[in-house]
Amino acid sequence: MKILVVGSGGREHAIIWKLSQNPKVKKIYCAPGNTGISLMAENVDIHAEDVEGLLIFARVNNIDLTVVGPEGSLVKGIVDRFQQEGLRIFGPNKKCAQLEGSKAFAKDFMLRHHIPTARYQEYTDVEQAKKAVGMYGYPMVIKADGLAAGKGVIIAQDESEALESLNSIMVKKQFGEAGNKVVIEEFLTGTETSILCFVDGKNIIPMVSAQDYKKIYDNDEGPNTGGMGTYSPSHIYNEALEKEVEEKILQPVLNGLQTDDLDFKGILFIGLMITSTGAKVLEFNTRFGDPETQVILTRLDTDLLEIIDSILEQRLENQIIQWKKIKTVCIVLASGGYPGSYEKDKKIEGLDTQEADTFVFHAGTRFKGNDVVTYGGRVLGVTAWGSDLEEARGKAYGKINSIRFEGMQYRQDIGKVK
């Protein structure tokens, strides 16, 4: 069997790592891939959003299955295009991908289907948006409506910061066309966690929980990033919360998808805030999260390809999905300056050794001559597992001690339960 994985980050590295464990998989291609991925798959020099280029490659190379990693490709309609040509592809179609591609679409979906979330308003006119500043008090949340690589959410502490943020998003176009519309939300307080789900249009099956760290610095300080680390399971995701999420969020989401004729087949990521009044949805992603994928797939005991087949064939309800009892931690090593501007091509040292129960997933790397160098803001995801969280943390941070590149930054508190 030949598989094409679309993307170039740590999420795609983790997906390939898991898929490669199936003996039926004879060849994996990744477009465009990265240095770490090249050790277990063949990288293809096609951009992840070059839908026509990917389509031609899949057809010419008789690809049996394409697995889509990044949101941009989904929002551009890669699934629809492949399906039009009769090619097998895993991921939600363009219509469903709007749940991630448009914050306003997602909020409207939640409102219509009575899914608990923060109060909000949406604006396309910057002057009208400025009049809404402070409507829910401070801090206040301002979101660029479209895709912004995980950085389009700003938490403004006061009026001046809110006005400055609106100018940056809507006038200066900090996030490009994604800022043509903004969503202004009330700020929710509580503990953030996330749940990823397998969805086949008829069923929604939650995976094990994970807790993400969005802020760049320890103690959740500094600007938002695409994710600086995660661990699984989340310490707050107990049986009572699991039952609440199932009844008040997952079932209404599934009902909503069916009512709105959204034929969702793929992965649905639900970002949650556990508040004093219960769980509320912060956002939807329509693909595996990053770096959540790294800690979740290392815990998955069932073959991933079997699960993908069951989703595409709408028989998920009969698919047995088992999880390892281990605890997992992923710590992101980022370039200096991230999530702002950063330099590339910094030589990475210390990747040649592999400790027990650890794996280094590559996110933003490439070859420069014989050297592995940095190429992205988030460079590596050092992932480790153990019988408890402290053991997993110890192994992950122990591995980090052997890795070096100029400007390397990472959080010291990933998985540290207060």
C-alpha cells in the first residue's frame, strides 16, 4: 500500500511514525515533509496547498490513500478535489473545514446548536469593532476570522491594547486576509484542555485527552503560539467531565453536523475551557492538533490505518480503539524570536542519539549540506512516555539537555501539575 501524507510539521511526522508501523504500508510519501520525516518516508517537493500538484502526484504514483495534515489544504478544498477524481483521501471536505477556516462560521454553528461557548459578536468594519471594545469587560478576546497559523487570537488587557490589536488585524493586515473579519468574545477563565475526536459522519468517538500550552513563556505568559507543548492525559479530564463533554458538547456537535448536512469524515479537535459553570468550547480544528498529535498517537494502541479505513467506510461504531496506559509529554523547542520573526538555518546538534521511551518529532527542520538546521518557528517536539507524568517529563527534559541550536527556547513547565 502506498500512502501520501500532506504537510511538513511535527503532526505529520507523528502520523507517518504511526502509519509506518502497519506491515501493509509499503511506501509513504510526504509533501513537502521535513528532515526527520525523510528518515521514514520519501519527501516530495510539492507545497501542502498546491492541490493540483498533489492531485497529479497521487494519480501518477498510484497512491492508495492520502492523509491531510494541515488546515490550509483542507480549507482550500483538497478533499473535494481528490474525491472528484475518485482518489481516496482522509480529511473533512471544504464545507466542513469552515469550522476551522472561519471563526464566525464556527461560533454561529455553536450558537445554533446550543453548544456552550463564550458570548461573541463579529465585525467586518474596523470602526464598528472599535465601538464594541470592552463590551464584555477586560481582558477581552479578539480573533481574526480566518486561518492565522494558530496566532490569530489576541487577549487584550485594556482598551488601548484592544484598539491597537484591531488596527493590527483589520487595518495593517497582520494576518493578511484572515483579518477581513474579526470575532470579539468574552474572556473565559478556567483551565484549558482539548479533546480530539474520530468522526465518520454518523459517529463521534473521543480520543484520550491532552492539555496544550499556547503561551510562549512559563506560567502562561507572553504571546500565543501554535503550541509550546502538551501532555496526555489531562489531569482535569475525569469521568464526570468526560460525561459532561459527551452530553453537552459531543452529541450536540454530531447532531449539528447532521442537521446542517455537513458530511464530516476525519478528525475534529475541540479546544475547551473548563470554567466554574462547566465546559465551554473555545475553538474547533478540523484536523489533528500540533503538538497534541505527538502525545496522543504515542498512546494509541490500535492501528491508525484501521481507524482511518473505518471512518472512510462509515463503520467507526464497530471499530475497537484501544489506548496504552502510559502518560506522555511533548516539549516544543522553538527558534529564538518565535512567535515573532526568527532566523533560520541554525545548526542542530544532539539528534543522533535515541534514548529509551523518547522520540524527537521534527517540525521545522531541513538539510543544509550534511547538517540538520532550523527552518521554522517551532523546530522539534521532544516526546517521551512513562508510567506516570513525572517519569515522562524527566525523560523529555533529559533528552532536551543533549540538543542544542543557537537561540533555542522552550518552556520548563510542560506537564508540571500545580
